[in-house]
Amino acid sequence: MAWWGKALGGAFGFMIGGPLGALMGIAFGHSFDRGLGLLDDHSGGPADQERIQAAFFTATFSVMGYIAKADGRVTPDEIRLVQAVMDRLGLNVEMRASAKKLFNEGKASDFPIDEVMQQFRREVHRRTTLIQMFLEIQLQAAYADGVMHPAEKEALAGICRHLGIPPSQLDRLEEMFRAGFGRAGYDAAAAKTSLQDAYHLLGVDESVSDADLKKTYRRLMSQHHPDKLVARGLPEEMIRDATEKTQQIKAAYELIRESRG
């Protein structure tokens, strides 16, 4: 059963409060007045995982709206990007409506981005792979119209500060994204990846040693392994996205290995 079936039934009302809980109330049409706010006892049990999944979904679509509006206007390309993400997640009619509400909330001039990011960081509780996937989706939003506006770059930098992500990591993710990694609609099997793109996809320089290349490859494969991501709180509906990323990583690594003989 999809986690959102429980969300629509109001099962998260007692699990999460704060700005994310308020956004959930708007998106799902339920009252979350019973929310207990931020909790520190991340037990790792099913309830904790469901709360993380709810926080991930809520933050993802609302912040996409915030990024899209950062340069002053939301373009048709950005709208199509949101629809593409919903398609990749296989959202049903009710969930698509909820995602659209979250996106619209993010566009509001008074969207509490600082508070939302602070709570999101608390909720994911050092799950760095989930944070990276969240950033990859926001990069998609920033590049939806083909370029990143300075205001969008600034907005992403602010989000990274709240999440404890150094600027160098954002730059590396941006470089990987421009090479095709994590891009909506990118087909790793069909795309003709250049050798330079392969290095960018793995986030390494061409001077990297074979040993360090292998370490990076194994680390990325472990980080994006679908089963591990679900165990860490990624909604099961995002397995397809994670699977495509591992295919991209493998294809890039094999291309580099082949070029080195």
C-alpha cells in the first residue's frame, strides 16, 4: 500500500507538526492540530519512516514551487517539470492534486522557507542520501527552462546552508546534473554519454586514479541503491528514479573503464 494512502486518511496528524505539518494540512485537506511538532526520538521504526516519507514529499513539492518562483515568474517549462516528476512518482489523481497545492504554497511570497528547511533537516535526521536526492530534484526545478537564474542559484545556496551542505557539494551536484545525472526524462541506456560527461556524472576529475574511481563508483552505487533508499525513508514510489540513477552511474563508470583499457 502506498504511504500516501495513509496520509490521506490523516494517519500523520499525530506524527508531524510545525510548518511541514501545516503544509500537509493544506495539501491533504485535513486538520493537523494534534501535531506534536518536531520530535527528536527517531526510533527508526515504521512510524518514523512514514513520517520521513511524508516530510520528504511535502518539502519536495513545496520547495519546487519556491525555486520556480525565485526569479519572479513560473514558466510553462517549470510547470511541465513538476508534472514530469509527478509522472515519475506515479501519483494518482488525489496525490497529484495534493502535490499541486504544495507547489502553489511554495510560490507564495510568505512561504516560510527557513522554517521548512530547518524542520526538514531535523526530520530526515542525517540521512544524507535523502538530502542529496531532494537537492537533485530542486536542481531540476531550477534548470527546468534550460538555465539557472541568479535568484534561483541564490535560493538553492540558502537551502544548502540550512541543510548543512557546503557550496562545493552544490557545485558538484550542479555539474553532475548538467551532464545528465538525475535529469527528468534522461535515458541512461539510450543516451550517448561523452567521456567528459561520464566523469561529471561521477563527480570526479579526469586525473582521478583507478583506485579512487572505483571507490567513488561503489560509494555512489551504495548511496543510490533503491532498497537502501527506501529503508532510509524514501517513498517506494521513487524507486524508479533511484534505479535510473544507478544505471547512469554504472554506464558512466563502464565508459571510463573502457577508455582506460
